[in-house]
Amino acid sequence: MSRTASSAIALNSTAEYGAFALRVSLGVIMIAHALLKVLVFTIPGTVGFFESIGLPGVLAYPVIAGEFFGGIALVVGFQTRLASLLLIPILLGATSAHTGNGWVFNAPNGGWEYPAFLVVGVVVQALLGNGAFSFDGWRAQQTGNLARA
């Protein structure tokens, strides 16, 4: 085997673990943000915040659900690409909500670089797919349908 071929094999095998690490990290962050809205800010508080920035308060409910269930889907590796793509509008909304606060997230009311980075993260995850240790990969092994893993 040539050096280039062995390097490509090593890169492919480590890429699966990189995609896994990104997937779980993004999932945990999304779950944490949903729980923050429910347990700390409370749902009525989140609804009020949405209204205070000119969004319909009712939008808080699908955002919380999207963050929570999208985060769970990422953590377990279920429909990773779809979950990542469905999180993009939520994260673009979060980025938009913070644009008036400046760039750095430690600015009063938070800046927009952190949610913008999360947008990039979910786009990269959508491009990479599941990675290692995913429910979809396990299911494909069980059914013998490895083309879908």
C-alpha cells in the first residue's frame, strides 16, 4: 500500500470520529439551550423575550422543541443530516437576535459570533453525516443496508 493510500485510510477512519465528536457536542449544546429556555428563563419568560425582540411569542415553542429534539437526534445519531439542516433556521434566528449586541458573546445580552459559529457547525455536520457510533449506522448494520449508514 502506498503512503498516500495509507494516509487516506487513516484520514477516513479519524474523520468518522471527528464527525461523531462534532455531532455529540452540537447535540449537547442544543439540548442545553432548550433546557435553559425551559428551566432558567421559563417558557413564559422565553415567550416574553421573543415578543420583546419583535418575534411572535408562539415561536418560542417550536424553537424549544427543535433545539431539544434536534439535540437528541444529534447525540444519538438519528437522521443527523436532516436534524442539522432543520436546526439552521433556529440558529440563524438566534444569530439575528444577537446582531445588535456586537460581535463578542460576552457583550451585554450576548454577541452574535457564538450562534453564527453554531450555524457553521450544523452545516458542517450536515455535510459530514453521522460519523461513528450513530443509531443510523447501528440500524444499517442490523438490517444489512450499509449504503444508508
